[in-house]
Amino acid sequence: MSDKRIALPHPFFHLSGEAFKADPYPTYARLREEAPVYCRVSRDGAARMWFLTRYQDVAAALRDHERFVKDVRSTMTAAERATAPAEPPLYRLLTRHMLNADGETHARLRALVNKAFSARQVESLEPRLRTIANALLDRIVARGAGRMEYIHDFALPFSIAVIAELLGIPSRDHHRFRAWSHILVAPSSDVGRNLRKTERLQRVMTDFVNYLQELCAQRRQSPQPDLITMLLEAEEAGDRLSTDELFSMILLLTIVGHETSVYLLANQLLTLLTHPETWAVVRADRCLLAPAIEEAIRYDGPVERATMRFAAEDITLHGHTIRRGDAVSLVLASAHRDADAFAQPELYDIHRTGARHLGFGMGVHYCLGAPLARLEARVALETLCEHLPGIALATDDEPLRWQTNPIVRGPKHLPLRWNKG
């Protein structure tokens, strides 16, 4: 792979920090107009990351799994792979899952969990999801305060309980998974260089692996109708699921399965509450919940940027050459505000037709958990309508603070109030 220094082809754009995350859309509008293929270069001039911000470019890259690959090793020649430094065990455990795999490896890993996320299997979870949601809201209302912090009180425990239900994690351990996810959901890029962060991550991963080893031993001895048992049975049937792959897959489902769900629930409710006319219409006609959820994903979805791709070959786009091995970030939040794809994209319109949103991806990496995410979103809104129809924001004119993780989009807190009478 080339390591030649290159100059920045565009003016510098701030793409991180609290001010940017509070409202990234004006910056993305400038990028679509002035620099739709925008390059960031590392301090030593060797590593490049490209940001694609127009809908057509992002959609095309999502579909093109041969030129835009998920595993950087897929961009290397045989000679380059032979001389590449070995990956640390910790890194392998964090990354050896289907989200970072290509070709046959991706297809094999995806097939192992595909059955658990089928439409029929997800539909069978609905009664249990309603029970969980109702119990949470009953407990919140019983406090008598007339207020709650939606993420901490509902979205987070609901999402954790749902993915735990699917995996077969005992309810007594839900809090441990949340604690782990805070550290593991987006490991710092300087893990391996920053000793303190590396040691902390190693301690957490040791706890996680020890827990999984014990849980898997229990499932081998006493199988249950859950995803962990299904993965173990697939492994023993000869599907070549290694221990690293098994644990990495469970880690992926645990973290991604509830981190993105939490902010889907938070963002869709925030969007509806800041569009009261639409919220009233949706409460009156539950058939409009589905389009309201889809439009919320487009308007202000929980995934700001798709997981990283890498150029498998030199790619020329809008006059710029993305070199083999370069990192490519597909900015979904920008693509969803592209006027060439969506009429009046700044408006939240549940009757919108035309281009589809990209919130669940496209092509071979289309989100396996999309049916479950949609079900969680619908159940959450329906139970809120039933329990707290008069819910409103309780920000007291204080601006919301947003997560600074570059992948995730969502508020850190979402305070709500309602009339106790």
C-alpha cells in the first residue's frame, strides 16, 4: 500500500466535538456542496481517511462490497499480509465478527445468526417485548414524580433486556453488560499505544471472556432456546466457528444490539416531541407509527456514519483517487439530508416517498437486526402512547448534550415530564 504524503485537497472541516455533534447538518451540507469526497490525512502524511457525503456515492459504496471492504487485510497483497505485524489477541477478540468480515468469511458468520433474526423469530419476541416495556413504564409511573430521564429509565434497560432475551443472558447480569459496553463499544484508536487505556480494556475483556466461558459451559451442559446455544450447536456441527469468532460475535450482538437501539428509541421520540403536530397524528392513528419510525431514521438516525470501509483497489471518485488501503467513512447522516435524493430533506415528513433511507445499510452487509430494531421502536412508542399520552420534553430551555462518538448519534440525556393527574 502506498505511504506517500499527500496534501489536504480541501479546507479543514471540524467533524468532531460537542459543538459539531449538537448540529452536524450545516457542516455536512457544505461538504456535499464543496467537498463530497473529503480527505483527512494523518499527522505523518501516510494514512488517509475519506468521507463520502452524497446519497448516491454512499449508497453505491454500501452496495459495492468488492471495492469497499470491511477487513483491511482484504486490501493487501499476499506479500503484504505475510509481512504485516500479527494482530494482538485483544484486537482479534474485538474485531473478528461478521461486521468486519468480507466474502466467504462474512457469509459463513452471517448464516450462523441469520435464523435468529428471521421475521418469524422476531415476531415471536413481541409479547415478551411488550411485557418488558409495560413493566418498565409501570415502575416509572409508580414513582409519582411525573418526570423521567428517558435513556436511563427506559430506552437503555429496555434495549438491554431485549438483546439479553435473544442471547439468553440472565437478567441479573444485564448491568454488567452495560458496564462492559461503555468501554467496548468504540475502543480508542490508541489502544496498544496508550498503556493505561490498553490495561483497562484488557481487564474488561478478561472479565467478559471469563463470563462467556462460564455461560457457554452452562449452555453446552444444558441447552436453552437462545442464540448462544444456537451458536454453540453450529460450532459443534463443524461450521468452523473459532473461540475468537464465537466470543466476538456475542460481543457484537450485545453491544451493537443495544447501543444503536437505545439511540433509535431516543432519537425517534425526540423527533416526534419536537414535531408536536405529527406526534398528535401518530398517537391518533397507530398505523402511522411505521412510517414515522422510518422517517425518524432518515431525519436523525442513531448511526451517523457506517462502520469503516477500506478501498480494495484505487478508486477514482469526483476527480479524487482513493488509494488501495485507504479508510473510507460513509456518512449516513449527510446522505439522508441530500436534496438530490430527498425533497426538502430538512423537513420531518412521515408521508415521504421516493428514495429509501440507508440507516440499515444496503447489499450483503444489510443490518441483520433491522426487523428487531423496528419492532423495538414500535413497541416503545406504542407503550408510551398507552401509558403517558401527555409526555413532553423537560429540558427547561437547556440545550441537549449529544454523544461525541463519531459513529453513534444520540443525546446523552433526554429528560421528560408529564401531567401526573
